[in-house]
Amino acid sequence: MWLYVLKRIVLAMAITVIAVTLLFVMIQAVPGDPAAVLLGPRATPELRAELHERMGLDQPLPVQVVMFFGGLLQGDLGFDVFTQRPVRSIVFEQLPYTIALILTAIAWSVLVAVPLGCYSAMRRNSVIDKVVGVMAVATIAIPSFVMAIYALLIFAVWLNWLPAIGAGSGFWGGVTHLILPAFVVGIGWVGYLSRIVRASMLEILGENHVRMARSFGLSEGRIVARYALPLAILPTVTILGVGMAHLLSAAVFVEVVFARPGIGTLIVQAVDSRNYPIVMGTVLVTTVLFVVSTTIADFVNAALDPRIRGDL
């Protein structure tokens, strides 16, 4: 197991370096001079050259990449070109809001989707199974930003049950402001995960060890909980790890619609103002989040199914 963990960590580090390098190159290739955007059209060539030098944009691209990773090894992500605050401080101020949103969305969607998927598999082709299937397709098909707009109109404006914008203050204020955005991010995953759990459960329930458990007179509930669910949940864990990118993109739209602080809002503002240090800091953090989530998913799968440990 420890050898598997070591190999997976090394692979994750290599993926992070390659992904960040490619993203850095693509960001630098975006049209537009950040110095011209920051200083305005009346800036003199001397001021633009000074800002280029301060931001390291006067160096060749390979040198910029090396400088970026050199600062990264020292924990330095650069400085905000507007406020001169460390990018690290700005990003990590916003990161908890996004992590809380994503984790809450994952938690409630899993708690709802797994029982729905198990019940649908145990009551195959029943009315409940068909209703869950229709609702799953409907929620998956609706984009997150459309769901966010309608959820805001219905629950915040018309019914006035929940607050519409911001992150709130204090514990209960933060909880009430988190309910609606987490619902929007997680609703599509309820249908998606319930279908995956159902398909996996149907496959596992037809295997030999499950039929043998039935022959010993074990109850269907115990068979599902002890012998079928630990194997049927493996694709769900994998999908959640890989789906971190989708969750982050959904969080961007949701944070903008609900005027909620977070990485998504920070990325939109930084791209709009050509604030390259902030863009690279947020891109780095989101990339690390994605790699870490997939690595954790692999560890969980390896713990649930020892056969996976020999595949890497």
C-alpha cells in the first residue's frame, strides 16, 4: 500500500508541474498587453517598460516559467499589480469560501444520491425507479448558471426563504448564505451519481458472492450494505475525484450569480483586469485542488479494493 501511495504522489506532482507549465504558457499567449490595461491608454512607453520589467514580462517565456517555479518553491506567488499585496494572501483569503461551497455540495449530493441509487437498483423498473431516472436526466441537463438564476428567483426573491447574495457574517449567517449556492452546485450531481450507483449496484447484485450471500439467508439490506455497496461505490468515488474540475467551473458561475466571494469570483475579476499574478495564483490553486482530489479518490479506491494497488 505504501509503495502505491508513493508512486501516486510522485505522479501527482509530475502532473501538477506539467499542467501549471502549460497553463502558464497559454495565459501568456492571451492577446492584450497587461501593462497597457493597467496603466491606461495615456501611459508612456517608459512606464510600460518599467511595469514589464517589474512583472518579469520583458524576459523570454522559458525564463518566466523558471522564475515562476523558483518563486513557487519559496512560497512566493508574486504580488497583486493593483494593491501590491501578496497573491498568496489574496488567494487563500478566498479559498475557504470555495472549498466550503464544494464540500457542502458534494456532501449533500452523495447523501441523497447513494440511497436513491441503491433503492432504484433494489426496486428495478418500479415507479420510484422511473421517477428518479427522469429527475436525474432533467437535473443533469440543466446548466449550473441557469439553475442558479432560477433558484435565486424562486427561493430568494419570490418565497424569500433564503438570502440572495453574499457569504453572510457569523456561523449561522454563513450557513444560511451557503444553502442555496450549495444546492445549485450539487443538484446535478444527485442525478448523475444516483444513475452511476444504480448501474454499479445492478452489476454487483448479479455476481456470485452476492448470490451466495442470499443462499445463506442474509437479508437484502445487509447484503447491499456489506457486500454490494463497498464495490458499487468505487465508480462514484472516482467520478467525484475527476469531477472536481466540473465542480470548480460550476462554483465560478454560482459565485458570480450570488455575488459570493471565492476563487471563482477572483478568477473572473483577475482575467477581466489582466491581473496576471492573480490569474496564475488562482490557476495554480485550482490545478492543485484537482490533482489532490483525484489522488485522494485513488487512495480511497485502493483502500476499498486491494486489486487496484497493483495497477500502477
